Amino acid sequence: MNEIWTEKYRPRLLKDMRGQENVVSRLSAFITEGSLPHLLLAGPAGSGKTTASLCIARELYGGRWHSNFLELNASNERGIDTIRVKVKDFAKTMPMGTRFKVIYLDEADALTQDAQHALRRTMEKYSETTRFILACNYMSKIIPPIQSRCAVFRFSPLSRDETKAFLKDIAIKENVDAEDSAYDAILDIAEGDMRRAVNVLQTASILKKKVTEKTVNEVAGGADPAAVKMMLQNAVSGDYKKAREALLDLILKQGFQAEDIMKEVYRQIHSLDIPDERKLILMEKAGEYEFRLTEGSNPRIQLEAMLASFAISRKL
Ligand SMILES: Nc1ncnc2c1ncn2[C@@H]1O[C@H](COP(=O)(O)OP(=O)(O)O)[C@@H](O)[C@H]1O
Ligand SMILES: [Mg+2]
């Protein structure tokens, strides 16, 4: 019951992963051949890098995968020296019933250049009995000598359809009743990060029996989209007074942070019923006020000023 869904529904086999078709078919070929080069997996958070690595271990080693797989995180370990010690300890016992063991190093791009050179030497030193799977967000932060020693795989953010289908499957299994607009809200928030999408769905469903757009936004800390849209609609139609009331309601009564309101403003500008040219003007203005907010100006004054400028832009 209290299981974390991202673990409970993490695919166990490569073929069960969503999206990443290209990556999955190339990785599956290694399994079929029973050989594995070093791998470099690059892509955003929650796109399946760790999942794919765990699948590889399971498919290579079956029930014995635990003893043949070591997971390390470059930003948790205290520098390359602790990584080297752990790799050494792991690599010195012979692999159980296979030719090599697998070491998964997450956030490899957190290592300095020097540390990466040391890592490369370690990879070479133990190449007889180990294969490295390095995961990173940005390929460009990995030194070329490591890149050239690895088969490179690029993971994309999951598409809206892929994410939604995954969420719906979970919802059926967990008896979650969610409105269609709730899924859309989750997809907006997750931006292709499957972990975040699943987490928001789980948290929202704990909070409310029926998951709505509003619950989702409460859980994710974003401002209520419908309220923000109304506020903007009032501003662009020139009713500054009403727009300001809505703003104060969001800040004072509902307790939203200016940053969260701002994020929602960006999303909602696109959905306003105004010509595209005017949307561009609003986007540009919003950008200006967003900058002032991050510079530490009084958030309430800045947001009020932004609404005023939206109202005035009608006459431009
Ligand atoms: N391609 C995918 N298919 C299915 N589920 C996925 C996929 N990518 C991520 N997930 C889900 O999101 C969670 C986080 O994925 P993970 O592989 O740890 O991402 P990362 O790329 O950050 O390593 C997993 O537990 C899994 O439930
Ligand atoms: Mg990961």
C-alpha cells in the first residue's frame, strides 16, 4: 500500500520501458550477444537511464544480478578516490558465473575533468572484469577520452503521450480516479520527467480520492491555472482592479509564491484569447518582471506592476 510507485512500477525488462525505442533496441542487441561495451547514457532526469541499467543487469545476470552490479553516484561519493576504492573492492572478486560485472556511475558529469581522467584510468585498469555504465545529464561535460571509449546513448524526455499512457496504466492498477485535465496538469509540470509525473500522481491521489487539476497543482506547488488565467484575462481586457484582486487572492489567501504565479503566467499567456502579436508583447513584459523578481524586488509590487503593464498594453 505504502510503496513508492516509481519503484513499484519501474520497468524490470528493457522491452517494458516507454519511449526510447532506439536506445532500447540497441541495448537489447548487446544482451542477445552477451557482450557489453562501456556505456555512456546521456539525458534529462526521469527519462530512464537508471531503469535501463537495472534492466541490463537483470537481463544479463537473472536472479544473481545483485552480486554483479554496483551502483555509485558521483555527486554522493566523496571524490574520485572513494569511487576508485569501491570499484577496486567490487572488481577484485571474480564475477559470479559471467565474464564481467557492471558498475553504474550516476551523475558522472559531476566529476571534475581531473577526476574524469582518473576515472578513465580506472576503467582501463579493470576492463578485463568490469563494464562501466556512466550516466550524465550533459554529454558535453564528459571528457572526449571517456566518450570515445563508450557506446553513447541519448535519452529523450518522455513525450506527453508516453507519459500519459504510463500514468493511466498505474491509475488503473491503483484504482485512482483522475480527471483528464488532471493528467494534462501533471504533464505540464513533469515536462518529460517520468519520475516527477508518477510522484505527483501518487501524492495527489493520497490527498484526494478524485484527482483533479486543482489537487495536482496544490501538490506540485504551482498556482491554480484557472485562477491565474482569469486574472490575466481581466488584465488584458483592461480591468486592472479585478486583476489585482485576483492577484491578492492568490498571494494572501491562497499563499502562492510569486515565482509559482509567474511560472503559471507564462503557461497561461499562450491560452489567452488575444492575437499572437499581443501574446508576444506580454511574454516580453513577463520576462522583464520575472527578471526583477529574481533580482529580489518586492514580489507583490512587481506582480501588480506587471498586471498594470498588461492592462496598458491593450492600447499599444
Ligand atoms: N522510459 C521509461 N519508461 C518507463 N518508466 C520510466 C522511464 N523513464 C523513467 N521511468 C520511471 O521514472 C522513474 C525514474 O526513472 P530513472 O530511470 O531513475 O530516471 P533517470 O533517467 O533519472 O535515471 C522510474 O522509477 C520509472 O518508474
Ligand atoms: Mg537515475
